[in-house]
Amino acid sequence: MTQKKKLALVFGGSRGIGAACVQVLAENFDVAYTYVASSPSGGGPKAYRVDVGEPLQVAQAFADAARDFGAPVHCVVANAGIGVPPGPVAQFDPANFRRLVEVNIVGAFNVLREAGQRVADGGSIIAITTSMVRHAVPGFGPYAGSKAAVECMVRSMAKEIAPRKVRVNAVAPGPVDTDLFRAGKTEEAKQRSAALSPFNRIGTPKEVAEVVGFLASEKASWVHGQIVQPNGGMI
């Protein structure tokens, strides 16, 4: 495959925010993405099946993309993650908390670690977290905590990798209209989420992806080590 543009690799790019990131980044990058459950449609961007909890699979995705496109990855989006049924910390299912840790923390660590070694000099690394790290929502403490861990890694990594001119940032959206957001929610619950914004609505995947596209571009050359929050004024 002949590379015409720089290469972006989106971890967790088969649906929701990740799929929107693939579409937006494709305007300026060659794009590949990973999936674990949702099978890719034929004829689209190059896709690799990857369990981000397995470091060897993450490393293989970078190697496969570099081989298939004939160039190193220049932009990485660490979007792969899960949600679990919410609940108060005092009653939270320990098995569900372990799942959050294994995917949202360990999986993000595996992606960020490999990206730190393999992203081309002058490239960018973007992690997807959540505004709930700063806006406490009852029942979502463990989920927000798993994303807070990622933000801590992003801030440290930004200091560590700066000598290679690689920019590292996080995008922390508020409620976004995705399958993950809608799962198990009543209409009343959805409206409560919408009311967190003074616009009284939830965001769209494309609105978040446009922020990712900006951070991946040279227009964001002076944005580094930041947590950018597209949340419609939620906080």
C-alpha cells in the first residue's frame, strides 16, 4: 500500500467516538484502526483485531500498520475502553471494577507505552478520557477513576517524550451519543445527562473527533500535556 499521507492508528476505532476519529483523521492522514468485538465493514480503512489488554497484540498492531503503509505511525489515538453498570462505590461489583482496571487502565498503559517507543518524531499521541474526572457523578466513581489514571499517565508522558517533539494530550468529553452512553439508560437518565450542559443536549461523536483532529494537526503545535474538555459547558 502506497502511503500518501502521514499514518494515524486509532485504538478502538470501530464505533462511537473512535469511528468518528477515523473519519475525521482520514481527511489528513492515512488511517488504520483496531477493534476487538465489532467487526469492521469491508472496503474501509485497514483494521486489526487487537485486545489492548495484551501488550504483544498492541505492539503487533504498530508493526502491522508500519508494514502495510510502509511508514511509521505518526499519530496514535488511545480510545479503546469499556463501561460497566454504574453503582455506588460501597456496592460496586469488584469483578466490574477489575474489568475497568484491565481495559481502561492497563489497556491504555499498553497503548501509551508502545506509542512512546514507536510514534515518529514530531508526532502526536491522544488519549480519550472523560470530563467526569472533574465532575463527580454518583455511580460513576470507579469508571471516572479509571480515566483519571490515564490522565496522570498523559501528563507525565508529555514531560518525558518532549525531547522527540511528540505532543501528548487527552480529550475528556462530557456525555456523548454513543452505544456506550445509551446502554441501559432510561430516557429520564439521558435527559439528566443532557441537562449537565447549558445547551441541554449531549454531544456527538463527530464533535469530539474534530477536537482529536485538531490536536493531531500542526495547528495544535503548541498544545502539549493538556486535558481538553469538549463537554458543552458541563464544567
